[in-house]
Amino acid sequence: MRNPAPSRNGVTAVLDIGTTKIVCLIATTAEDGTFAVTGVGHQLAKGVKSGVITDIGEAGTSITAAVHAAEQMAGVTIENVLVSANGTNLKSRHVSVELDVLADGVSDQDIADVILEGCASLNADDTAILHCFPSQYSLDNARGLRDPRGMIGKKLGADLQIITAREQYLRNVAQCIGRAHLNISDHVLACHASALSALEKDEMDLGVTLIDMGGGTTSFAVFVGGRNVYSDCIPIGGNHVTSDIAQGLSTSIHHAERLKTLHGSAVNSVRDAEVMIDVPQLGEREDEDEPTTMPRAMLVGVIRPRMEEIFELIRGKLEAAGVDKIAGRRCVITGGASQMIAVSDLAERMLGKQVRKGKPAAIAGLAEAVSGPAFASVIGMLHYVKNRPWEEEILNATNTRKGWFPERILKWIRENF
């Protein structure tokens, strides 16, 4: 497990690779540990579809342009970058592990052993582990523990959510990053980063579902007791709505996106049949032909089925994973596609939860134009660097300790020889 901490010169760089845009933030760390953004670069994403690299050359060019713009604004040259991970190449797997406690009290080594044991139980040659989120710990008969260190017991258990990614996906991302002459310091799950920037602490403790609606994918994460207990993704996003509009109303992708932004709604209203909108048809010339007009009801009639499909798929995955009930009745939606009119209303009806739109927590030096819900992931990546789980500190210390030999093996040797 790599360490996504700030570099020695106090500069941290994060890169969010999305379907519609690629964003790079460069920030400096103050003495109190807070970040101040000094460089921002964002470019239209090319060579990326539904979170998957489809053209390494085009994707590499977009990444290089975004990084270069951020470097010029910050006045620094970066070498390492924390990169987002998203898409259906990522899988959430749940593992339960129980091991003997080595000494009288639970130590850091016991925590590291139980997590590493859970990771080792996944025998998949073509995948790599990105995250291991402990949902809860148990010690003998006591369950639901957040931090068992120092507690007395014989059997330490842990319920783990392990996020894996296909090696091919990670290698293609690394190829694109390499074209910008950068090294990847670590990966972070995009919806987890969005949650860190858009959720309140009380929401995470009581139970909440975070839905990040992007251009090519919609990812979501469930938090209970302050922990990420389930994450998943569906390959449908705002771009699919745009494509539906273009096909359904016989207009171009450019005009379909504009219609969605200006007049789109996820829910019908009583005036939709009366309000007329201009819908330029394919082949029409704006300077010669009169624009075709249609009632807004036709636009909403194209948008709503796709939005209903998104929330229906999310509901199905939450129910299939058995986390729909424990997630509580709170839901927060973020991402660029969440800004359409009445998306919250439709989500409430489809999911049966109280829904609010999430806005990323403010960071010093970040302009208002890049502080909206569409930038929740990249802003959350800075929060991830600052507030890493304490288990990661233990694992990094364990893996970097010179001459380290597994304590559990030593104990077995002492007991059997």
C-alpha cells in the first residue's frame, strides 16, 4: 500500500480522470495541516468512456494539458500525483476474518495481520487491491467496535470491504499518466473521495448513501458508523441522457447537451405541454432555416426514463447487497448530472429516502467556478490525503519496517518448536 501523503516540498497534486473532464489540482500544505489550492487545470476528456481508457494517445494528451495548466498556475513542476479510480472495472468484495490476538491487548500488529489476512484471501491474478475499508471489528463476543487497539481479548475479527481493480485498467491509466511524465503515488476510489467532500460527519455515522452522477458512470457508496461499507458503480451517466435527447429529438449532441442544461427536468410539470422550446434539427442551418419548436414535455419524456433507470439500478444493487436498510433514510447526490432540475425529487420517489444535493466542502484558494458538485471527486481527493484512515498508517508502517517478519509466524514457531 502506497502513501499518498504530500511530497517533501509540501506540494500535493491530485488528478481526477472522468468521462467528460479531466481535472488537476495542486495544493500546498500549511503548518496547521490545511490545504491551499495554488494551481487548477481542467480539460475536456478525450479517449475516456464510462471510466475506461479507450484511446491512450488522446487521454494522455488531455491529462498532459490539464497538468500543464495547473503547473503553470502554481509555478511548480510536479512528479507524483494521486489519481482517481472509477468505472465498472472496480469491484467491491466483502470478507470476514478472525485471528488470535498475539499478546494481552490488541496491538497495531494484530490490526495489520487481520487486514492483510483478508486481502490475501482474494485469490485473483488479474486484479489489484486499491482499498481495504474495515466496516467493523469484533473482539471475542463484542461486535461493532471501531478501534479495538489496547482492548483485552483472544479472538480479533474484522468485516472488510475490499475494492479491487483489473490490472489492465490500472496499466492503461499508468500509461496515460506516464505520457505526462508523472508517477502515480496512489489511487483513490472516486465516489469515496466525493463522499469525503460532500458528506457531513453525522450523516456518515447515522447512515447515508452518496451517489456521484458523472458523465459516463454513476457511482455510489454507503456509509454507516463513519465507515464506507459498500461501493459500486453502474455504466450510465449524464452523457447517456444527452445521447437519448439527440436520438429522440433528432438533434445534434451539442444541441442536446444545451437543451438538457437549459430546459431539462427529471420530473414532469403541469406546464410542460404549454412551454415551447427551440430544437434545431440535424441538417438545419441556424442562419437559414426556422428552428423547429416542440413542447418541453417531449424533452422531459426522453429524460425521465433514463433517470428512472439510473435510480432503479442503484436501488437494485443496494437491495442485492443487503445494505439498503442499514444505510438509513438519507441520500446525498453530487456530480455534474445531479444538477438537472428535479433530480432530487425523482431520487426520493425511486429510492424512498430523503435526498439533498451535496456541495463540496470549501478549500482555500479554490475559485467558485471549480467548487461545485461536478468537482466533488477531485476536491475530495485532497480531503483523502489529509484524513486517511488510521489503519492505513499502521499498514504503511508495517510494510516499510526494515527487516519485518510476520509476528504470527514467529508465534507459531515458538509454540511448535
